[in-house]
Amino acid sequence: MSQTTYEDRILARCRGFGAWFCKLLVLLLGRRKGGDDCVYVPERVINRPDPCLYSQFLLMQLGLPVTWDNPDVALFLNGVEQYTYDLVVDTEYDVAVTVHNSSRRKPALGTGVDIGWIEFGAGSQIRHPIVTLPADVPLWPGTATVTTKWRTPASPGHYCLEVLLSHPDDGNPSNNRGWNNTQVKQAASKVESPVRIWNRWPDGCPTIAEGGDEVVWPRVLVGYGLFGLLAGPWLARVLLAHVGFGEDLASLGIGWTWGAAVGFIAESVRASVGRRRSRQKDGDRPACNVVELTVDSYRFHDAKGKDAEPHLMFAPRPPAWPARLEPATFAFAPGEAYRDVLLIVDAPDDPGPPEVFNVNARQDGMATGGVSVVINRKQA
């Protein structure tokens, strides 16, 4: 029996004020009949569109390898696909973006596809818009492709294309950002490729509010205060012997004051413990100006339906040839906007297929971007 039918059977027996309680039972007890136990997700949560594309930032957060040669972004010149490296200045290119929808129940109609370009490197924060296009994405595994013309800037350089998706009822906005950031080098005994790493916070580390909960005054004044009202008559008799039960409003005032005082002490202790734990947790975080770089030769092999095997599609792949980054770890100086590091690959001189080297950057422990360097070898 389907999840929806199971939920409907329970809710059909609920009427009036008790409906909220039945919905709570569905959340706590609902599960599919047969098979392995699983977390039950209400229909109103899963019955939403989820437009998405290959998102390196989400995959890095999940601890998976990525390539910056985005399979969902393509750049063409006269019908020939191009890399986003060494594009000709002041030249019109065709950009094609493929948008997916991971929902099997709701099409992602009216998805916004925002295309822009940023400076070459990892972590660039300056974005230049190109165009925003609508896309009607059908149910999974259907896709929609949007195309546009883009004229490159008049100044030479290496540009990275960035795509941002948006939908008012998106079920998972974390998979809506993707980069296409690839360059090509010719193999030699040693390939040296500079990679620019941008500082996310060139003006200094952002201010971090002290962790832990603050004193919640509504809880003190209303929650604890109301409990104090119940003890008011007894307190009044203890403190003011001439006041009897219910004989004077003083008993209520005394009870409320006592309850609020107890609440303030309890909230202060709880907030202090929370701040202490938060400081201990923050002490384990890397400094915001520390950058960590890694390199691998992972390749994404796209597949759909029964052919999609995540353990193969996202299997890590170490550098195909000896490769290193100089430096692999560094700290930005105050006010430093970017730093160029060197990717050094000991490429073989003999003919063979090209290899890709993905440089991934993390600053303050968070993914900031990266580049993919394709090294071509001599043809046989």
C-alpha cells in the first residue's frame, strides 16, 4: 500500500479539533508496508518539484569527489564545444544548460535559470550576470535545456560559468548551484599551471556571535511566572502570615515574582552552559583565512535509471600522474584578495589519452570552488 493511501486512511478518521493529533500520529508512526523500515516523509513534503543540476558545492559538502567540467553546462563556438579557458575576447558563444528534476511527482514548471560568469579560480565572489531564462522541467528522468548567446568581455582572461536555479516551491534548494570551470594544457615532462584562489573574506573574518542560547524572556515571564502563580497562596502564607488563601492579590504577585526569579536563574545557567559548549566547538574550527587544497583525477560518468550506480559514479580517483600543489595549505594575509598557487603535474611524454586534474578549495572548512585542468598528450 502506498504512503499516500496510508496517510489518507488515518486522516479520513480525523475530524475537527482532533485532526492535529492524527497528523502527529502519521508523522511518528507512518511507514510503508513491507520491506525495510524507513523514515516516513509526509506527502506534502515529498510532493514538491526539485529542479537541480550537477552541483559541486553540494557534493563536496557530502564528502564526494567532483569535477569542475560540469556535465550540465556546455559552451559552443560554431557548433564546436569549447572549454571555459582561453575564450576569444568580444566573441559570441552559445551556452546550453541542462536542468534536471529529481521529483517523480511534480514537474518543475517555471524554474528560473540564472546564468552568469565569474573570474577564473576558486572562491571568486564577483559575479557578472548574463541572462535569466525560464525552464519547464518534466518529471524525473526528464530534463529541460535552455540556450542563450553570450558575448565574452573585451578584456582577455579565463572565465568560469556559474548557473543558479530557483523555484518558489523547490523541495531541495541545495542542489541549485553549479560551475563550469575548465582549462586545457599540453603535456610535457612537467606541466605547471597557475590556479587563482580567491579570498572569501578579504576585509577580515566575519563576526561570529557568541554561541549558546540567550535568556528567553517570554519563557521566564510567562512560563515560569505562571507556575509561580500556582504556588502564590502558599508563599503568601509563609511570607505574610496575615494573608490567607485567596484573600489578597498579594499572593498572586508574590507567586509570579518567585516563579520569574527561579526562571531567570534557570535560563541564565542554561545559556551559560550553551555558550561554554559553543566556545569549545568553535575552538575546533579552522581559522577563516586558512585555505586547504586537494587534487585528484576523478571523472564523472553520468547515467540514468537502472544504469546509475552511485558507488561507481562517485568512486574517488587519485591523481592519474604524480601531481602536487604548491602550496597545498596557506593562510591569507589581512586584506589579501587572492593568491596564485601552482599545480605541478609530472606528465608522461609518450602518446596517450588526456587526463583531468581537479583542484578543490576549502576555506574555513567550507567548499569555495575549484578548477579542472585537462592535460592533453601527444597523439600516436
